[in-house]
Amino acid sequence: MTNEEIEFQKQNTLKERPKVEVSIKKQPSFREVWYEGHVTYNGAEHKFWLIDPQDHDPEGYEYECEVRWFFKRVPVEVRAMMPGIILMYKQRENDKRKKDGEGV
């Protein structure tokens, strides 16, 4: 090793390490309800979870639903159905609330 290489190595090992702090609240921020579902496309079944976060954020906004596929090998055409899947779920939940008399 040359003197330059030794000096470079010293500088890199003597550098101040970043200070990292991790914080996790004791109480959960929200709960999620997970539903299993599937899309049959060209005879193949593609399974997913529809995740519905419960409650609202501190400012009163509703959290967005999410679709996660069980496996990576889902055709683009099927993945493109995610907004429609969420819309169908929300419509079903809205219809259920109306039926149960919870209002609109």
C-alpha cells in the first residue's frame, strides 16, 4: 500500500458515523382488515388481498384501500384491474351500510 492509500483508508474509517434514531409508537396508528379475493383471467386464477385500513388519520381523512397480489407473476392486464377491484369493494361496502341503515 502506498502512503496515499493508507491515508485514504484512515480517513474513511475515521469518518463520523451517522446518528440514527428509530421511533415506534406504543399505540397502533390504525387497524387493517384484509380480504382475500381473486381474478380469473384467460382461465388462470390470480389471488390478491384487498386491504381496508380502518378509522381515519388525525385530520379526519379516510385511508386508501390497497390491493396486493399473492405472487409476482400477474399479467399487466390483471394488475390494471386494481382500481376497479377497489371500486367494486367500496360499492359493496356502501350498499351494505345502506342496507344496515347506517346512511350514505
